[in-house]
Amino acid sequence: MKKLYSIIILFATLFAFDAAAQFRWGPTAGVDFTNLKFKQDIFTVDSSTAFQVGVQGEKMFPGIGFGIDIAALYEQRGATLNLGEKKIWAVDGYGSERAYLHYLNIPLNLRFKWTRMNGLEDYVAPYVFGGPSLSFLLAHSDIKALNYDTVELGLSVGLGFEVMKRWQIQGSYTWGMTTAVQTKLLDGHTAKNRTWSVRVVRFF
């Protein structure tokens, strides 16, 4: 129930701004390049490629170039944990374990778009954005050596280009600010998500 309330509050903020602002929605999909950053380099961790899909909304304020965007994204993250490098896990039969993490991610960003370029913005317009995200863990690969946190707070920055006022192509980097997983055998050995992503949005 708390998760539902958080999602409702985040989406409600989208409509709390001036009614004169321009608002639109569209589907989005992209590719993630993800990793898990542990506090200590006890074993090696290999990054992985995953995906994200969902819907994104944008609300721009006329004449000033500023606006916000919000999205609801299904994201797969994680990494390959080479637990077998250390005897503490190897004796229990662990080797190279793929840690899948499936999230519902709700990012909320402030953005600035260059919209005064003597008509060029009708064809291509660059923008930058940044802000927090709240991710709810939906499922995971259930590696018994790990404990999983159900909610993660992240911070993202990125840039993109709008094409023909309908398509947006953007890249971003997200720092996990809170713990995603932690090992059971070593207290305090926690990891946070690190995610590069490239997404395409088609607005209606």
C-alpha cells in the first residue's frame, strides 16, 4: 500500500503546475548498461546489458524552456557476481552468479530545452535533465547469498535531442543512492546500482 501511495503522489505532482503548461505522453523503450557497486572489491563484478520499457510524460512551460518529465518504467538491472572467487561462498557451491533485479522505476526530472534557435528547434532541439527516481523491486533472481532491498532511491543526469517535436533520443546515468543488495555472510557488504541508459520516446 505504501508503494501505491508513493506512485500516486509522484504522478499527482505532474498536474500540480500551471494549467497553461504544455503536457504530453508517449511510449518509451531503451537499453540499460548496469552494474552493482559494492563497498569493497572482495570479488569481481561484471556489468551487464538489459532493457527498459514504459511511458513518459513531459510538461513544458511556454517561453522559458523549463519543464519536468515523469515516467513509469519497467527496468531490468543487475550484474554478474563472481562469488566463487572467495572460499566463503565457493564452499557453498557459488560460482559466477547473475543477479537479476526487476524494478518499477518512477523518475521525476527537471529539464531545460533549447527552444529559441530561429526555427531550428522545429527540427532538432537539445535538452538536459536531472532529478531523483524511486524504484520498487518487483522480482529478482533469488541468489540465496544475498538480501534484497525492496525500494531504491536514485539520482539521474542526462542529455538528449528532440527531433521533429515528436521523437526524443536521450542518454542518462543514474547513481543508486541507497542499498540494492547485501551479502548475508558479510555484514555491511552492500551494493548500489549504477546504470547507463539510452532511451527513445515517441510523444503524441
